[in-house]
Amino acid sequence: MTATLTKTRLREGVWQGLLTGADPQVEVTLLGEKIPGVTVTPAEGGHLVRVPIPVTALSEGVQTFVIRQAGETLAHFTIVTGVALEDDLRAE
């Protein structure tokens, strides 16, 4: 069965998602480094994945977190901080 990870929310520095159809073993990386403190707990309909965002990741620029299982990318999320780029549509 194919694994699916669906974001449910990002709140108070923790990204959360629902993992369905798979072994609940996941790994989260940022710039190739493993993120500590990731938890996966049983929940209705699958497993709740919680990824704490380290304070050290909040720096100027774009930071992309990658969530994988057995080498396959399930999801990713990006945090953009600092001065908005002039051509960035999100600034409008």
C-alpha cells in the first residue's frame, strides 16, 4: 500500500500531518541533516506526524524540510524568512 502524508496544520513551531497506508517510520531532514524530536503516534485514520521546527532553522532565506520514508519523499514544507524578494508574489 502506498504511503500518504497530508499536512493538517502548522502551529506554535510544530508541523503536523496525517500518515496513512504505511509503516509509521519517517525521517525529516533540513539541508541533509536529520531533525531531532520528530514523533509519530497512532491517530484516527493513521498516524500523527509531528515535526518540531528548530529555532536554528529560522534564519534569512528559504528553508525546506523533507519528510521521507524508506528513501521515498512523502512530503516537504518550506519556511521563508527575512527580507521579501522584490519579485516574490507572496509579498503582494
